[in-house]
Amino acid sequence: MESKTFSKQRVKLVDLRIGYRTAMGKERVVFGPINVELSKAEMVGIIGRNGIGKSTLLRTIAGLQPRLDGKILLDDTDNTKIPVKEMAKLISFVSTEAVITEHLTVSELIAIGRFPYTGWFGKLSQPDLKIVHEASELTGVSHLMQKPVHELSDGERQRVMIARALAQDTPVIILDEPTAFLDLPARYEILRILNDLSMVQQKTILFTTHDLAIAMDAADKLWIMADGNLYQGAPEDLLINKVFHKLFLNSPAEFDSKTFSFRFRRACKNEVTVSGESKYRLLTKKAMERIGFLAIDEGASHFKIYVEEINDAPAWQLHHHDKCLHFGSIYDLTKYLKNFS
């Protein structure tokens, strides 16, 4: 259901400064000024190092923490002009804090999302119950409705918390590290759910994450918080403009513009030529760089690898001086070459 007072679903940050006020009244600016915009049905991921202010930014946008300066506009209305109860109908917030209780079922936790419409002690109507059920269906937790929350796995609990936010029926959903503490399949499942909510349900999704690879797959736009600035754009635009490099300054990792991937900084002592038409050629090059060989496509080198496929299985020929060695796995190939790295 779309709010009549927030029909455009646009969140605009104007010269926003975020941070804290001490007990003595002094301001501690964490980040800013920030000038960015969220559009309807857009999925935006926030990336930045620990302590840079990602969670503070989310809490400030959600109205859970006062801003230090600037404006947060919902459509064209300053969020400080919107009553708290109305804000709860516009923006829902999913934190990283686990809900731990032995007396709350999944159904009851999701139903808490209806409090802006019923009040804390209000009785759920049939329309409320329908919304709770739909939220559980959309997040794939309907089979868990009678299960105690404290018995859930991390992945299940995260899906339930998203269902609670859905039951709150807000145009904007803000999530702080929704994939934290989850295994890789569960991370992709959570991002798939969020992506579906954005594209199918037309929800505006804003989330923080440390998982840059997953964010690049799922987000329409990224906000990169680095070197005192907030850079924004489609993941591909940020790659082209070399913004990701700013995240890895003075870091043991680096961004490779050729492969559009991230890797450890390594000092390569040898070169190896990797050739062949096999689809496993790129994987071979990555393996070579992992063990300290600079993989090149052509040129003079003491080591030459030809990648091929024999009977649909990958195979590697290594030419080293007058030797021609054959390997059936990358592990065996790298184990041999590590003697020369």
C-alpha cells in the first residue's frame, strides 16, 4: 500500500552531516556533508570501511538518530516535520541486533510490524492478519510461523526480520548488514528476496554490506563512503571510474581493473604465459597469481601453460625449458609451480 503523503517515494539528503552530540553538547561529526538521492523502487547498497559511519547514516535516515546538520527530505517534506507514528508508516528499519526471546513465535514477531496501524496493544484485524501472512509468504517463512524465534537459524531469523519490515508496509526498507553472519548461499537468498521486493513490490531498499561482490550483483546503485566523500553510481560506473580503488588504499587487497575483481597484493617473482581457448583459462590465470606468478597472455617467459579440454575435461600442458608436463587439475599444476615462485 502506497502512502498518500509519500507518493514519489523519494528520499533526498541535502548537505547532511551525521554524528553524535556529547553530554557536554559538543558535536562529533562522523561523516558529511552528504548530497545523494534515493528513488522509488531502487535498491542501493552502502559500502565503506568499519567505523566510517554506514550504520550512523542508516539510523539517521530512518529517524532513529538526530542529524547534526542538513536536511533529509521525504519527497519534499523535511523528516523532522513528520510525526513519529507517520514516519513508522514510511520507513522500516532492520538492524543487525538479534531478537532473542523464548516467548515469541515467528508469527508474533512479524505481527509487531503492524504496530503503526494498531498500536502496541491493538488487536490485529483480518486485513492485518492477511498482510502478516503475505509478508511471510514473500520471505519464505510461512512454514515457521509457530516456531519460537530463539530456535531459528541466523538465515531464518534474518528472513523473519525482513518479513516484519514488510508487514510494517512501508515504501522504504532500510537494513543494516542484512547478510552479516550468514553463509554464502544464505547471503544470496537474502539479496534475492530484497531484489524481488524492489523490482516486484516496488519497495525502495537501502542496505549496508561488507560483501562487495554480492552488492555489485544485486544493487541498482552503490554509495561508496571513502576518503571523506560519498561516491554514487551503478556498480559498473564505479568500476569504470576507479572509485573502488579508494576502498583499498593502504590495504593488503587491491582492485584489478582488467578482471574487475579483488585480490591480495602480491609481489610476483616470475612470469607465466597462459594461452588456449578453454573457458578455464581465466581460472588458471587467477591461480597463477595466487602463487606469485604474473600471468600474461603472450611474451617471453620461462613458463608457458596451454589450457585445453580433452573429452570435455580440462587439461593443462606446462612447457618449462625442454620439459612438457601434463596436469589434470589446477591443484597439481600450482603445487608443482610453487617450487619456482
